[in-house]
Amino acid sequence: MIWSMIFKVAMRALFRNKVRSFLTALGIIVGIAAVIAVVAIGEGASISMKNQISSMGDNLLIVFPGSSSRGGVQFGMGGVQTLMVSDGEAMRRDYPDLVKFHTPILRAGGQVIFQQKNWAPQQIIGVTTEFLDVRKWEVAIGAFFTDADMRTSARVCVIGQTIVDNLFDGQDPVGETFRIRNIPFRILGVLAKKGTNSMGVDQDDLIVMPFNTIRQNLRRNAFNNVDQIVFSLWSLDQIPEAKRQLSALLRQRHRLAPGVDDDFTVVDMTEITDMATSISKMMTILMAVVASISLLVGGIGIMNIMLVSVTERTREIGLRMAIGASPTAILMQFLTEAAVLSTMGGIIGIGLGMGGAWLVGDINKWPIFVTPTSVVISFGFSALVGIFFGFYPALRASRLNPIDCLRYE
């Protein structure tokens, strides 16, 4: 019974000064809203990066030509051509229980010309027919090139949606022919749209050709060197073992003596995912810490206003003590007021934070993910802030002398 009376008295005191109560809770509201919004945007960004990375393919191992040193000059990753088509074929042949699909990749550049329009795509690559399986990609319109196109080095290609938008005004390009370096290439199909990846690369600004076609027509290279080899493994758990076996096989094939650095670099998608996730989490934590400063300021604001309230209500405190209110009851009354202020501020802040996060996500087309954990922790933290910073004013009120309080002017 006494607790319900204390709560009613505390609520009556707060509603008697509505504007001051709102301004007191404003710091908590802003702090909680900022924390909720920042965490929601950060979690959404982390999920988006994971989805974008996974869109590049499942269980991937990517092998790049590595660094080497010649005459005291150090060449970085990709600085020398050390990978061959046969390297990928050997890995696929020797470890079929590890490698599900693979494709070498050969890159080229050039301006694409179609009638009166031209476009410089971000990527022009030569691959094998397993490219779609490796990248988990589909052809939206038309078809992919075949093994026969590979053998005959047919001048055919499949393009991304960005190429369609810039050269064909959204029209069906299948069967059309465009030129690269004045060489005609016939379009067989259009890849399904994938969008921009986590590195900011437009995955749809792409032209895919048979490996032999790009080597003979755009690279004009009789050698079997490749820019990278991509392996798709049967299982994510096989990545460590596949990396060891691949490294040992390549060292043997490249005749690297013990102690000599690898002339290749093996990267797996888990490394990229972990790196992107750690960066996202670091930024989220940093922003959450900055936003939490608002909670500290809000708590100090509650303490200051409660001290002012104790001073203003000194005669009221003396009167309550005179008619039998115990110091504990006075302590709980002011502590309840502080807790209610901070809790209500937390609830309002959670609502504003979620609304603000969804608004930012809708305007910028960002994914937003509000975790139940962040809501519960924010609510609990707001209540603790009120209790912590309201304790000193409440304790001060409970220790006042009732006679001195009644004499207070």
C-alpha cells in the first residue's frame, strides 16, 4: 500500500511541473534515441555487408598472383604473372573432394560501342562455363556461353544490367552486337542484377566472355597466365584444409624452394567477411559510445533538477516528516521521481530512435535492424541512470531536519 502511495505522490509531483519534467528527461530521450538509431544502422550495415559478400559466391577461395623480388625490387600482389590455367585444373583434378567448381579469370579493358553510344565497363573478364556456379549467379535473359564457344573462342558475351541501362535504354539486347577495340561481340544473355558489393564495386557493370575469346582477341596473349583463379568448395568447413592443400600444390608446381616466399596469395571469403564485420562493429561501438555521452549528460541534468526540486519543496518535506513520513519514504519518493523521469525518457527515446533509424534507412535505402537486445539494454540503462543520479538528491531530502524544513522560507 505504501509503495503505491509513494508512486502516486511522485507522479503528482512530476505532472505538477510538466515542462520541467520533460526538459529534465530530454537528455535521456536524446541519448537513448541516438544509441538505438546508431546500433540499428550499424547492425543493418553489418548484415548488408555480409549479404553483399555472400552474393559473390559460397565457400570461395580466391588465388591471386603473389609478390616476388627481382634485383632488389619487390613486386606486390598481382605484380607478376605467376598463375596458370593448369594450376586451377590441377587443384580440381587432385582434390575433387574439396573443390566443387572453379574458374580462371582473365581481365581486359576497353570502350564498348553500340551504334551511337559508348560505355567503359568496370570489368571485362574471361571465364569458363563454371563461372555461374562459382558466383551463384543466374542469367535473367538469354543464355550463357557453352563449352563449344570456349573451344572455338567464339566472339560472344553475357552482360550485366548496368551495360543494358547505359547502351540499350533498358531494351532486350540479346542477339545484338557491339564492338570493343573495333572487334564485334554478340550478346547471348543478360545476368541477373546483383547491385553494388561491400567494396563499392558495381557488380552489374560487367561483360563476361569465354576465357579463350578474351585471351586471343583483347589480351592477344598466347600464354596461359591468368589474373586470378576462383574455387568454390563443397563446404565452408573445408576452407582451412583447402588453403593448406592449395598452397602446397602451388608451391610444388611453381618449384619454390623451402624458405622462399609464396609467389601467390590465397584469400577466402571468411577473411573478407570477418574484416568487414569487425570494421562495422568498431564503428558502431564508437558511435554508440559517443551517443552514450548524451545519457551521462542527461543523468547529470536529472540530478541537478532533482536538487533544485528538493530545495523548492523543503517545506513540503518537513510537513510530510512532521505527520509521520519516514526518511525512507522521502528517499523512495524522490528516487521514484528520478526513476520515472528516466524510464519514461527511455521509452520515448526508444520510439524516437527506432523511428529515426527507419527514416534514415528509407531515405538512403539502407537496411535497418533493431535488435531486441539493444532495446532491452537501453531501457534498463535509462532506468539505472535515473536511479544512480537521483540517489544523491533523494538521500539529501531524506536527511533533512523536519524542524529546519518547516522554518525554511
